[in-house]
Amino acid sequence: MSSMLELVDVHRTYLIGESTVYALRGVSLTIEQGEFVAIMGASGSGKSSLLQILGLLDNPDKGEYRIFGNNVNTMTEDEQAGVRNNVAGFVFQQFHLLKRMDIVDNVRLPYIYSGIKGSFRREAIERLRMVGLEQRIDHTPNQLSGGEQQRVAIARALVRDPLIIFADEPTGNLDSKNSAEIMKILQGLHAEGKTIIMVTHENEIAAYAGRVITMRDGVIVADERKPGIMPPVVVAGEIGFDIHGSGKGSLWQDGRFMGFIAQAFQAILANKMRSFLSVLGILVGVASVIAMMALGEGAKASMQEQLKSMGSNMLSIRAGSAKIRGAAQGAGAVTRFTFADVDDIASLRTLVKNASGVVNGAGRIVFGNKNWSTSLTGVGYDYGTMRAAIPSVGRWFTREEIQTRDKVAIIGVTVAKQLFNNMNPIGKTVKINRINFTVIGIAPAKGFSGPQDEDDVVIVPVTTAMYRVLGKSYLSGIFVEVTSPALIEQTKSTISGMIHKRHRLKVDDDSFNIRDMTEIQQMLSSTTQTMSLLLGSIAAISLVVGGIGIMNIMLVSVTERTREIGLRKAIGARKNDIMLQFLVESVGMTVSGGLIGILLGIGISFILSFFAGWAVKTSLISVVLATAFSALTGIFFGLWPARKAADLKPVEALRYE
Ligand code: ADP
Ligand code: MG
């Protein structure tokens, strides 16, 4: 039968810069279950160092420590945390209560690291009753006296029914009346069978113990048992527990994770202003991502709308070279298209759906005493459907009108406004280049394409334009509608070959050119893509800046709460528990900043579209992206501070001033 606690020649040295402090130098000691041990000695004699090693808050540099027969040197950090959680309760001189929680939450804190399911409020209140504080359960530590705070700490040490209580100067910060009360509680616990190991430098306090160990300069100089007090008999089997199993529970089990979330929000809310300011960067970043993406999407959508009105699958064949080559472009450098060309192109049935010749020129249009210079377009019958030019007010030309060179005109919105103001133009007679025309429709509004007003136009039958108005015997160009977008390239080369042959052009003669809308489409989409990329990277930069802000605050928070981390580790938090706690906190901050930012961004887009009339389109993608990115920012920038916190050693963290 091994002893409960057994130290063999234990050494502990601290390195402070160049010098070495020998805190323990060869301590051997056994403690049996049920003992009440006081460790005494002058300040600096190594009492706390010894207690920390016994309580697994620290490990020996040299020598062996066995707890219930298990060698501590072979236990992992997490296993030791599990043992602290299951077997030990700690009481410190500085109480180490968490100020932002009420005392019930403080007392039940060890349970969140136990892997056992439940709220444990009842257990916490029961322990508070044991130390006489059941009337104060709604209070926070700040509202209690020192003696009461220490009683809360004792209740916390008891909440998991530990076998051993470690107390380091538990009455060091208390007056004699409160000291006596605390000692009575410890005495009572000893009477119930708890093992108590207590550090003190006061004789009156040590007098409560049944065994007094005196230390000087890191060694034990005396070890006395009070006469008449025998160590209680160890009941065999009572101390058996799975020392290696206790540290292995999953982080996700039994609502432990939800507990972290609740605690993270408690911590965030404890520093409202600071949390808000640090979240502001993320908030602004996300809001701008949302608003900018909405603007980009809006611009894209309105451009696509415009493209659609230009007609899809369109080829435009124009006389003249695509490249302007100055002097090289002589009189013979343009191909003169005729209706025969249009008919031939239209006969390419598998490739071409429609073909329509157009002729362009200048038009001077007069109505009453008003006159207006505009561009004149002569078109064929199919042009109306191909280019979405069929009037919604009035009507399109008939085939007959086009064949018989009728003097009918469709005017653009701008022309209608200039000449007719509020009058209805349909049926009115106007003069176009001194020839009388009847207005039969108003072309649908198209807006501007670059600097050019697409509504400043007069459309007449192509034949009328050529032979009556402009006096031209050839077309300016041909519009072709391809049967499907996939066939555009093939159609272009077929038509090109056909024109070369018909007009007997040399192979490299480019006195005409064929353009398709995909070029324009590609140009537009690459423009909007560049714009989105630019806007996106500005927003991304602000997210990074916001993330650095979060990291800064988390680092401050880790430093500020070093002692809290120490305490959590002392009561059994494992590395991952601490890490997760801080990660959840930073992700909690960035995600809540992100969500507020999303609302703000949507609000800004709405205001932009409502008051400034900009085209905006909030996309679900941007919302999802923003949420994901703010969460990632939290993880990325929270990871380092969280690691830093998790890597702290319990003793060092507890000591931190
Ligand atoms: P006691 O509790 O008896 O006052 P401690 O065990 O706290 O003594 O300290 C023993 C010696 O070790 C002291 O000289 C102290 O300064 C030194 N010491 C304790 N902890 C540390 C530490 N973390 N770093 C450096 N020196 C330490
Ligand atoms: Mg000490």
C-alpha cells in the first residue's frame, strides 16, 4: 500500500536572469490520507514551492513525486489538470475569485472543466451554505468582505468533493476574527475526513493542524506530530481512481463548449466600451465589404441590363477598317455593302437567325418652328426585334413600308422631347432633311452609351434613308443575329470569308470589320471585375486592420487576466480549455462585429440607392462571405493570444502581479 502523497529527494530551482534560486533542495516527505498538515517556516524558506509541487501546480526539477502511487513525471499536463480537478481543492491567500461572476458561478467553476453534465447550481449553493454564505448567493466578490471572499474560495475548493485541500496562507489577508472562522471551517472539513495541507507562518494557525512541518532554506528541519493525534486509517480502495483517464474528456462533450460561449460573452460584456472599440474595425470593414459588393453587383447588373437592350448574340459588320491606319485608309479602303450581301448572310440558316442592313447619316428634323439635329438610322424590318427597338408608344414599320420607301419615322425619346415637349408626336408630320415624314412611334429609351445619347435618334426604313434622304446606294453596315452564342466565332469567320469572296478582296484586306457584343461584354465584365476587386481589397485591408485591433485587445486581455488563467488551470482547466475560451472570445467579438457590420452595410447600400439613386444589389454571397471572414479573422488573430494564455504555467500565472 503506497502513501497518498510521497516526495523523494525533490529539488526545485528558479532561474532569475543569471542567478539561480534554490527553493527546494532535497525534500522527502510522505503524507497519508486524512492528515491535517501545516507547513511552517520563514518567508522565502520554500513553503509555497513545496505546496505547489504537492498540488501539481508545479513539477520537481529533480527527484520523484508520487500521488496515489502514480509518478507525476510520467503524467501529461492535461492529466495533471484532470487530477487537480478531481482530487484537489485550492485555497489561496489572495482568494483568486473572478470578479465579474457572482459567487455561485465562482463556486461551480471547477465543474465546467470536469466533463460532467449539469448546471451544478444546487451543489454550489449547498457548499456556500456549508461556509455560511447562503444569504449572499446573488452577490459578486466585490460586495463581500475578505473573510467572506475566502469562504467563497473554500466553497469552490469543496464543490467537487476533493480528497485533498491545499491552502497557501489562507488567513494571510484576514484579521484574527475572520482567520479563526476560516480555520474552524478547515478543522470541520478535516473532521469529516478531508486531507488538508496548509502553508502558514503563524503559530496560532499552525496549532489547528495535527502535524507541523518546518522548513528552512529549502529543506525540512522539523516534522512533528501532535501527541495523541494519530493519522486516520486509510480505507483500502477508497482512493482508487483512473488518474490517466481524468484528462482525456472531449472539449465538445456535455455542453462544455456552450459553457465557454456563455463565459466569453460574460467577459466581452464586462468590458463593454473596450470590446466595442476593438470590434469597431471589424464592423467598419464588414460594413464596407457589404456596401461595396452591393455597389459592384448593382453596377454589373445595370450594365448587363444595358447589354441586353443592345441585343444579345449580335454581330455588327461595318465598312472600313477596325484599325485606323491614317494615310493607308484611302478611298478604296471601305467595302460597300448592298442588300445582296444582307440576303446572302441571311441565307446562312444554321448560323444566322436574322440579318438587317443599316445606313447611318445626319438628320435635321423640323416640327413647326422647332428644329433639331440628330443622327438618322435607316433600318430593315428585323432590326426592331434584333435590337429591341420596337416602340412601346406607337408601332414598328411594316415590311411593306420598308419595301415601298415610305416616309414614316420612329423618333427617340430625346428627339420627342426637343420637338414635341408634352405633345403626342404620333401621327404628326415632321420634316427630315426637308422631306415630310409621319411619326409612327417613339423608340424605347436606352439611355447613354458612353458619351453618346442613344435616344437622340431618328429611325426610318433603310430604303427611304438610302434613296430619298441620304442619297446613298450602299449600306453603312449589317447587323446579324447569330443563332447561339457558341456559334459566334464560327459565324464571324464564315461571314468574313463570304464577304471576301463576294467583293473579291485579298485575304489580308480588312476594309470591313465584324465585331460582336461579347467583346463589349467582356470589356464591361472585366471592368466591373477590376472594380469589385479594388473595392474588395480595400474592404479586406480594413478587415485585417480590424483583426489586428482584436489581437491587440486579446493580448491585453490575456495579460490582464493572467491570474484568472492561473486560477482556471489550478482548478483543472486543460491547455485546450484555456485556448478555446480565448478563441471563442475573439471569434465572439469579430462575429458580433461582423453581424452588426452586415446590418450597417445593408443600411448604407439602401441609403445609397434611396437617396443617391445608385444601383445596388446586396447579395447573399457577400453576407455569407462577410460572416465567414469575420469568424476567420477572429480565429486567425485570436490564435496567438489564446496560445499564449494556454501555454502559461499555473504557478507562474497565479504569481503574476
Ligand atoms: P515561501 O512561500 O516560504 O515564502 P517560496 O516557496 O515562495 O517561499 O519561495 C522560495 C524561494 O524561491 C524564494 O527565495 C523565492 O524568491 C523563490 N521563488 C519562488 N518562486 C519563484 C519564481 N517563480 N521565480 C523565481 N524565484 C522564485
Ligand atoms: Mg509563500
